[in-house]
Amino acid sequence: MGLIARIGLWTMGALYVVAGINHFRDIDFYLPMMPKDLPAHRALVELSGVAEFALGLTLLLLGARAPRLRRWAAWGVIALLIAIFPANLNIALNDVPIGGRDHGFGVWNWVRLPLQAVLIGWAWLYARRSEPRPA
């Protein structure tokens, strides 16, 4: 794996570790994002925090040296991003105020939705099999 790919991998891993930790440091930031139809909001926020932390840590510590684990962790990131998309859609549809604000971010809630696709694409770069398969 080249230097640029390693930097991208470590950056992605670090972002998910920090995001995972933040789910526990400031759970009240994430709770309003949860769609009303989902049960156990606190448990789901905590579960997503654990997943982000574990996947990010795997990418950071093992991703460059263990291609199979890197691929599994990257696919895990993709699955996580798909799983949390309803919360991001809920924010956009209902202009949910987050971070202690009195109102939501309006149009910026919609602008951030395509960011999910960018993050999925970034993870996919590490999820795909780049090494040749044995014959």
C-alpha cells in the first residue's frame, strides 16, 4: 500500500475513532437525530458509537498490515453509514436542531446528505480487493 493510501486509511480510521468516542462524550448531541419510529434511541446511539470506534481502531491499527481485516472493517464502515442514513435523512426532513441549537441548519441538512455517498466511496476504496486472487 502506497503512502497516500496509508494516509487516507489512517485519516479515515482516526475520524471514526474520534466520532465513536464523541458518541459517549456528548450523547445528547446525537439523540435528537434519531427518527421517532426507532426504539431505544440511547442504545442505538451507543451501539453506533461502539461500531465507529471499533471499526476506526481496526483500520488504524491493523488496516495497513492486514488486508483481510482492512476489507472487513471498510465493509463495516459502509454498512454503518447505510444504517445511520435514516437519522441523517430525519435531520433533513424535520430540520432537527442539534448541538443545543434552537433550530436546525435548514438547507445545509440536505447538502450534507450526499456526503454519505462520499464517505461510502472512501471506505469502498479500502473494501475492494486490490491484491490479486490466488490461482
